[in-house]
Amino acid sequence: MNIVITGGTSGLGKALVEKFEKKGDNIIILARSVESGNGIKCDIGNNESVKSAFAEIAKIFGNIDILINNAGYGISGATELIPVEETKKIFDVNFFGALYCIQNALPLMKSGAKIVNISSACALFALPFRTLYCASKSAVSMLSNSLRLELSTAKIQVCAICPGEIKTNFTKNRVKHFATNERYGKRIENATNHIDKHEDSRMSVEFASTKIFNIIGKKKLRPQYIIGGKYKALYFASKIFPLSCILKVTGKTMGGKK
Ligand SMILES: NC(=O)c1ccc[n+]([C@@H]2O[C@H](COP(=O)([O-])OP(=O)(O)OC[C@H]3O[C@@H](n4cnc5c(N)ncnc54)[C@H](OP(=O)(O)O)[C@@H]3O)[C@@H](O)[C@H]2O)c1
């Protein structure tokens, strides 16, 4: 299999690369800090960079069997106070990065190919002070679901994978904005500390990557997979209880005290 993965230099992506390589697949990593021979330096938030990476991939592979849109990062802070350039940047990477890769990969994909988009549980549940990350991942999930419909007759499968919190460099790399005003008081700092405090209860990379590796290997992909028991349970609850109840739960647990 010829596989292209974005962000295979760290965390989830790196663990997936190791698994596919062990299986004997050909894998190319697109990331900004690639070192080894199986990677192409690429900033997925820049379409020119993505275009030139795929031109190289076309020469190396000819065709692509699986595209895994994994690269991404988080951002936290009060939506009102995050500088507009930062708000655009997260969409450039998390959403447009996936879109650019899809548009450049599709001409190299045939019937039987797969597009796997690593979204997030944050696409399913609204979280205060992580609004922009939630919104960028919701956009990824909707891109994934709608694209699945467009490509169904071409027999190219598309799926979104929504993991809960995984122990990677994600927390360290999250862009944290602590700017506040009298409206929010200490809530931003408290909410951010609350997320970081739970680092030890996060899923291990091994657990999450094994689940995702097995999903990608399935003959028939469902449109969406949620990784992590408690996130599956909350999703189930969100189908039964009104949105206002679910928002109360996520707002109370993640909203930080003033
Ligand atoms: N960890 C979690 O709790 C969690 C939960 C749900 C979903 N996710 C999603 O899972 C995916 C992987 O995250 P992770 O947890 O493995 O985080 P990570 O350890 O921080 O890895 C992020 C990866 O994305 C790459 N990347 C970031 N910006 C990039 C850019 N502009 N161009 C190319 N590559 C870029 C990084 O590579 P370079 O720095 O080399 O470019 C790195 O390989 C992300 O989409 C994240 O949103 C994570």
C-alpha cells in the first residue's frame, strides 16, 4: 500500500507510521520537521508547499492508496481576545491543510482508495475556551462526511476519526492564550489548568494508534469513529438528551471557575 500521512513526526502520527512500516507498507510523511528518508518537508497550511510535496509524491508513488490527514494543533483562550491572525492560522492548518491534501491527493487516487481524517472528540462536544479548535475540527468532520458522499460512486472511502484526549505533545504544543478581562476573570487560566491537569488520565498513544491502525485496515469504513470509552458514552448521551443538557455538562466541567 502507498500511504501518505501528514504530521507523522510526533505523537499519534509517528506511532501510526511505525505500525504501517512494520506491516511493510510504503509511507511518506508530510511535516515541517521531517528528518529521515520517508518524509517530505511540508507546511500543510500553505497550499504551494502541499502542491510541491504531492508533485514529488506523484513521482515516487504514482498512485496513493491511503491519505491520512493527521497533522494539527490546538489552541485555547477566550474567543473574544485571541488575535485574528491566530484564529485564521488554526483553520489554515487543521481545516485547509486537510482540504489541500485531499485536493492534491485525489488525482492520484483510484477506486478502493481511502481518505482518513483525524478529527477530534472536540468536533462533537462544545468546549469553552477551546472554541476555535472545536470549530476547526467540526469543519474537518463535516468536510469528511460530505466528501464521503461525493466520492461514493468513485468507490473512494472517506472517514473521520474522533479521538478523545491522548498523551502526546499536543498539550505542550497547544497555543495558549491567557488574556482576560472582567468578563472572564480567572476562568481562562482555571479552564486551561484543568485540561493540563488531566494529562495522566489521557489515553496512551499506543492504545489510540492501535485502534486507528485497525480501523484504517478495515475493508469497509464507517463515516465516523470515536476513540475512547467516555467520549463514546457522552456521544451516546448527546443523542438522547437535549443539547442544552450536554452544554451544561461540558460547560460546568471545562468552563473554569471565576
Ligand atoms: N492528543 C490529543 O489529545 C488529540 C485528541 C484528539 C485529536 N487529536 C488530533 O490528532 C492529531 C495528531 O496530534 P498529536 O496528538 O499527535 O499531536 P502532536 O504530537 O503535537 O503532533 C502533531 C503533528 O502535526 C504536525 N504539524 C503541525 N502543524 C503542521 C503544519 N503546519 N504542517 C505540517 N505538519 C504539521 C507536527 O509535525 P511538525 O511539527 O514536524 O510539522 C506533528 O507531527 C491532530 O490533528 C490533533 O488535533 C489529538
